[in-house]
Amino acid sequence: MKKWVVANWKMNGSKELVGAYKNAFGNADNLIACPPFVYLNAIGTNAGAQNVHHLPKGAYTGEVSAQILAEIGVKYCLVGHSERRQYFHESDDLIKIKANACQESNITPIICVGESLAEYLDGQTIKVLVRQLQNCLPDSPQFWVAYEPLWAIGTGQTPTVEEISNVHYMLRESLPGVVLLYGGSVSALNASEIFAINNVDGVLVGGASLDISAIKNIYNLANKAR
Ligand code: 13P
């Protein structure tokens, strides 16, 4: 089975990194690069956006619609990343509307879900995820889901293999046929054991995606795990 690598640069990157990605992954069929909006056109075929406005057009200074993304060839868009939820106060309802807007423009939304540290410690992970999925999923089935525990993002900490496996089993049971990603402190060191987990179709990589040799290693491990 194909294993996906989705690189979320967040508010980082440069023209130099765009060039490095084009050289390294220009022909990849399983790597999606999500740079800041301004680099999307330059990065080429496997471009994903990190965010989108929920309306098709209008007087919303500074915003970018799914229609505009689709016109330049963007095929994927992260929706509801925890940083969008935390810093930009995106609600489950808004995330659902954004996911629907992506689908209307033939962009596959990658819907991000995950529990906080307090929820994790309280044993609430599955309950939180089920609630987020009930509220965030778009109306039609063409979407992906990324499980990103908030406490694993940028911390160097990850759930155990068993914990990821349990979550992805639940996700697979409720969402057959949906591409399921794991994200949160994925690195070249832990990628192979994550790719080997049942029902993990790929990884969503933040920090390590900014280091071209690290992301190449993760990409090579994805291809070995196919
Ligand atoms: P890190 O890989 O830096 O933990 O970030 C994960 C993430 O938020 C990807 O969307």
C-alpha cells in the first residue's frame, strides 16, 4: 500500500526550500508539500494548502478561497489544524464548512483532529476524536483525516505505537476507505515504526519537513514501507 508523506511547513520556508523540494520530490506520487500560500504555485504538482477561506470569493482582505487554490492546481488542503483552532479560534462548525468548500472545488480536505494533553491524561482521547469527527466531517466522503495529538506537536513526544494503533483502528472502523495520517513529532528516527502501524496510511510532518535531508529520509522510509 502506498504510504503518504505530507509536509506542513507552517509559517516557514524559503525559495531555496521550494527549489530543494522540486529537485527531490518533483516526480513523487506520495509526497504532498504544504508551504505558505505564496510558494504554492512554484512548488509544482504535489501542492497542498495549509488553510482556506470558507467562501468562494468576496471582500475578505488577506484571504484565499478554494476556487483560487484549485485554479493554480492545488489538490489538497489541511483543514482544522490545531494551530488554526488555537490561534485563529476555528470551531468544528467552521472546519466543516471549509471542508465542504474544498470539496466543491475538487480539493481533498485533510481534516486534523487530536486531543489535548489534559484530555489524553484523562483517558478522553477516543471520546474527543469521535466528537470532533461528528462535528467536522464534510457532507461527502472525499476527505482524509490526520490524527495529531496536540501534546505531540513540536514536542518530540509521541503516543506509543499501541496508542496510535488503537486510535487508527477506531478511525478505520468508522471511516473505511479514508486515508488516515498520523502527525506529531514524526522524524526520520520514528517514521518506520509509524509507517508499520496498521491503518496508518502516512504521516503529517511539521518541523522535520523543513530539513531537506530529514524529509528525504522520511520519504525513503515511506517508499520502503509500501
Ligand atoms: P511537528 O512534526 O513539528 O511535531 O508538527 C506536526 C504538525 O503539526 C504537522 O501538521
